[in-house]
Amino acid sequence: MKEKINNISIIYGSDSGCTEEIAKRIGEKLDICDSLIKEVSETKEEDFTKFKTLILGVSTWYIGDLQYDWDNFFEEFKKIDFSGVNVALFGLGDQYGYSYNYVDGVGILAEVVLKNGGNVFGHWPNRGYQFDESRGLLDDETFYGLALDEDNEPEYTEERINGWVTKIREELEL
């Protein structure tokens, strides 16, 4: 039996259960211990600082808003020192219904991590997506992290997760 990874934590927020499901699928594919996959509503600052590698999952609601639990934790999140911490992000959004803020949540979290000394890795190409604007973009061709659209393109989710997990494994040399 393969030993589970116990030095990476996945922290997510989920209202409808989609982000939670994706977090668990990513955790399973990366062999991360189930106990290290947590909802942000159940975390404290030390849950972000006791690991050198984090994976954060967030959905974007309405017109560029963070998911409810992330929004409630955001003032504390902005105070966390991410120096020496590698952070990968994944986000869910609706690229057609909210094409002017598709996966903005990814960018909102990435901006804080970078401002507070962290390293964001696991960037994902934006080709194949159809949206107008996003704070989730690192540059014109790349998202800060994995972008998923369960509303309109669930048929691409598994392939995108697999590609991103492969990229994360390579970047972390797992």
C-alpha cells in the first residue's frame, strides 16, 4: 500500500459541494492524507503556516465574490505571512454566465499569497476557455491555478484535474 502524503494540506471553501468534491479528488490523486483536506471554515492561521505546501480551492460567486466561508475568513487570511510557503490554487466558476469575473477568487487569493511573501505555483493555461476578464489570470495566457467550470464544461473536469495534478507532481518533484 502506497504511503499517503502528510506534508501538504488542501484547504477549500464550498457552498454547493462542488469545490469540496474537487478538493477530495485532487487529494486522492496526489495521495494526500484525508485529514489534511479541510474546509476553510474549520481552519485557523496555523493551518496555513504549519505546511510548506498548500493547495487552496475556491469558487467564485456572483460578480467576482469569494465563496462564503473564504469571504468570512478573508480578513484573517490577509494577515497570514506566507514567506517560504508554496501555494497552488484551483477555482470553480461560470465562464459564460459570469464571463467578466471567471475564477476571480483564484486571483484574489493569489494576490494575497504573493503580497505576503508566498510562492504561487501550478499555473494553468487559459486556452480552451471562453471568458472576457478574470482576476484569476497571471498573464494573458495563464491562470494562477487550475480553472474549472462545472456549470458549462463538466466533461473537461477530469482531464483538467489529471493534467494539473501531473504538473503539481512535477513541480514538487513527487
